[in-house]
Amino acid sequence: MPRSLLLATAAVCLLSGAACATTPPQASAPSPAEASRGPLYRDVAPMNRTVETRITPQVEALLEQLRADGRDYRLDGVAVFEAHDKFLPGKIAIAMAHVLSQTPRTDPNFPEYLSSFRRLADLTVDDPNDSWGIYYYVSALHELQVAGLLDQAVSPETLAKLRTQLDWRRFVRTSDLTLIDLPNNYFGVAFSIARLRYLLGWEDASASEALLAKTLDHFREYSGQYGFADETNGDGRFDRYSVLLIGEIAQRFIETGVAPPPEVKTWLRSSVDLMLPRLNLRGEGFEYGRSIGAYGETAFLEVLTAAASLDVLTDQEKAMAYAFSSRVAARYADFWLDPATGSVNLWDNGRKTDAYRGKHRILGENLSLAHQLLYTNAIWNRLGYHDAAPDPGFEAWLGALPRSQTNWFAKGEYDRLLVTYRDGSRVIGLPLINGGDGQHMNTPYFPIPFSPGVLAGAADETWPQLLPRLTLSDGSVLMPLAYFTHAEVTTEGDRTVITYRQSKLDRMGQPAPVADDRVSVSTRYVLEPGRITRTDHIEPRTGVSIARIDTTFASFGEAAVTTGGARYGDGEIERFRVEGLTCRAGALSDHYRTPVGALRSVVECNATPANGAVDVSWELNLRPPSP
């Protein structure tokens, strides 16, 4: 079948939701109680087949409508050019470049795609396009240059404008190579732009070399002995970006043909070692921190693909990484793409992401996610996995992974770490990662257990999920969120125990953590098959009075609530039991939405303690995970 007909057929399948020969059955259907989980893939199509027949057609359908409507284009009700997406021109360019480079010159659609790139470049050349948008655009131009299409795809007048606009100097101070009001992962973006400008012949290599040195110096300074980048300047926030950043840096070396220094491979291996024990049959990724959901899954994809390309993986690990990558691609098509709209869904039907990725950026989010899937697929194809069946031993390999693993991010004044615990096929994460401005108060950064589609926080929400919120008699609100010390992790058989102390609590109400030493908390977690417990010993200083303690548990299951907790009739949580607090049913609202869907019940527990120290605890009993 010609590629154009194949893709057209696949696009109809995607948009109609119909079963098609080009899209073989991918997975067993989830039960209603598993709506937040998505399919479980015991067998899965090769990654390239999913990308070519399901994801590329979706992108082409978006671009076709964009070509037809121009500035009037609306996607799922959003006027995309009125949404002030400051990365959009670059994302349009990279998506169009992928389509052009993958389309055979003999394809009847090729001339139209070529002229469409030219028209869209002219249309958007004067639109705002910052940082990541600059990178995407200059990467697109380099891809066209390599394909011998740059002069045909972009008019001389527009190319001259782009040469001026697509410059790392727009967000980096040239005097000292410091970033202008941006987080530290943007050093890698600046290096990439400078290197690509050099390859395009727009500047010499000196800037890219200096920015590379700056990027690596920053990584050394803030990753410490463990090789994970602090997203802040030493305040101790380690999230998805801390693990992904070295994968992005490694990809820039791969993309621009530069051999990475050995330490880049060492850092990349640290991220691989964190990720491998978290692989699973569903293609689920990070469950804590910001910008997760679909991006939490493509983070795994980008790191593992870079590691495979740079020979950081063993042969077996490479096969398992490809098997997981195929599942990430299938999950994107099955779980994240909405046939009713033709768009990725990060925002509706109970789903929510952080404000940074709000629905006003709908077109850009479609294109950047697709870009991550398309470029990683191209790398796997180059590595010899084109249409290769994923290793049938993947499930058995998962079953042999360690029960528990601890990854340290920092030790010193405060401890930062991640405990990963495998309860059968269920992956549970306990992150002690909080710190820094802007996120310390939000549930996805809490030091509580998370598990994809089972235990979740909600972006930009602050209710006291699974930990005590203390209101003092003077009205101050303190939470045990950021100042972890004396952290210890011990494992005996199937049982993992985590203990730590906070002699300072986080006083709520400010963008950054504020240390308050009027109350201390010692915490003990126990993780074991089918059960998680947390115990807090709360000790106020002499003369300090705690007026109220509150804890909330919002869950994906429907709850029958009692004063001592709740029982659940469906979902993976069976029982929530509390000691030291009295519980009641809480009211659901739009605040209780997660990246994968709405939470379905809320249990609110509180106490008015007597003066002095107090102990509170909870226990979660979980049903056996899917076999």
C-alpha cells in the first residue's frame, strides 16, 4: 500500500475510533475501575508500526487542518494562534520537518508538504517564539538542511529573519553566560541552539563550546556525587527534570554529531539505573512532580533511547528498553490520544496538568509530544529495531527486578532520595525531593507514596494528601514537606522501612519553603506486599500549642467512609485505616483531578490534640495487582 494511502487510512481509524487492519489489537481492555490506568500490554506492536500508522497520521491530520485554516485554526475549541503559546512556531516547524523528511520524494503529497512548510514559515515568522521554540525551529531547519530541502522549504526572506530570531542570546546573558529568568535545564537548550546554528553556518563553534562547558559545569555543581541535577540552585528539588535533563543533554550530542565526554555517559547511566526498576507493562512513567502524565512517560523514552544510542545499556537492557518504548508509544495512542477530538487529552474528562501546560497550548503539546515519539523512534530504527517485535521475555524480566531500590539525590544539611518499591506489577514511589520556590506546597511534591493510577497528587493543589497539616494556636499552618534529615532505608525480605526526621517544618503561605522549628516530626514508613503504613510522632516545643491536625486521602476508588477510615468497593485500594484522627467523607470538586483522571472519593480526617507530643498513623491495604 502506498504510504500516503496507508497514512490516510490510519488517520481515519484514529479520528473515527474504528478498528482497522493497520492498527492491530494492542492490549486487553481495562475494567471500569482501571480507567485511570489504561491498557496492560502483555504483547505490543513494534514501536515503528505504532508511530507510522497511529501517531504520524494524527500529526499530519493536525497539520493539514492548520494548513487549511491558517490563523483561524481551532483545535478542540481552542483558537491556537490566540493562546500566546511562546513555543508554537518552533513546534509547528519541527513537526512539519519530520513529516517532510519521512515522506518519499515520489509520494504525491510531497510537493504539497514542501510548499506548506514554506507557507507556515511565512505565516509564523513574526510570532513570539522563545527558548524551547527557538530550539525546535533551528532543529527543524537543520533536519531540512541534512535532507537537502532547506532552500526549497523556506523562502530567502523568511530564512534571513529566522537567522536573526533563532538565537540563544535571547535568553542568555553574553557577558557571563547566565540564564535570564529561566530554570537551569535551559543551559542545555542554549547549547543545542548554538551548536545547531554552527552546523547551519550561522556562527562559529566558540559559543556552543562555551555553553557546553557552562552546561556541564552546572550539572557538576548541582548534581553532586549522585549525578542528578537539582532543578534549583541548590535548594534541593529533584523531580522528573532531574532525571530527564541528562537524557536531553545526551540527545543534543546525538543530534549534532558530537561525541559526549565520558562523564555524560556516567550521569546518563545514573538516570538509567533509576528508571530500569520502574519499568512496567503499561508504559507508565513518572508519578510524582510536575509536568508528568504523558510527559512523565516520554521522559523514560528519551533517556532510555539516548542510553541505547550511546551504548550505555547492555544488550539485554537495550532489548528491555525497546520493549518498554514500544509500550510508551502504544499507550500514547491508546490512552492519551482522544479519537473524538484528534488531539492529545491532558485536560478533560477528569484529567489535569500544571498551569504551565494549560489547554491554551493544546496544539503545541500535541506537536512536542509527537516530536519526542518520532525522533526516538527514528533512533531505534537506526539501531536495528525497525518494525522489530518487542522481546517476549519483557514480562518475565520485570518479574525478576529487585523488590526495592533507593536512589539518593543529595545528603548533607538535608536529605533527598527516591525509594522505588515493586508490589508485583505495581510500582510504588516514595520521593523525598521537595525544596525550592514554587512547588513545595503542591501535592505532587509531597513525601508520600505515589503509584501510577493508584496513588496520585493533583497539579497545583495543596490539600494535605496522606500527611499531617498542623494548625497552631496562633493560626500558623505547618507541614512536614521539605527539611528531611537522618533518612534511613532498610530492607529485609519483602519489607522496606524508611525513617527520617524533620526538626523544622515548612510554614505555608509563601512561594518558597519557610523553616519553622516550633514543631518537629519523626516519620516512619513501612512498604510491604499489599500494605503501606505511615506513622508520625509530632512534638511541639514547650509553650507551643497545636490547635488542629488535618489529613486527607483522595483516591480513585469509591469509598464507604467511617470515623476510622474507609473501605473501597473497587479500584486497587481496599482499605484506608487511620489512628489518632477522626474521619468523614469529603466533597469532590474539580480540585481532585490528576494527570490520568478524576479522583472518585475524598476522606478528610482531623483531630484537636491535647498539649504535648502526639502520634498519628495510617495504613493502606491494596488489592493484589493485575497478574
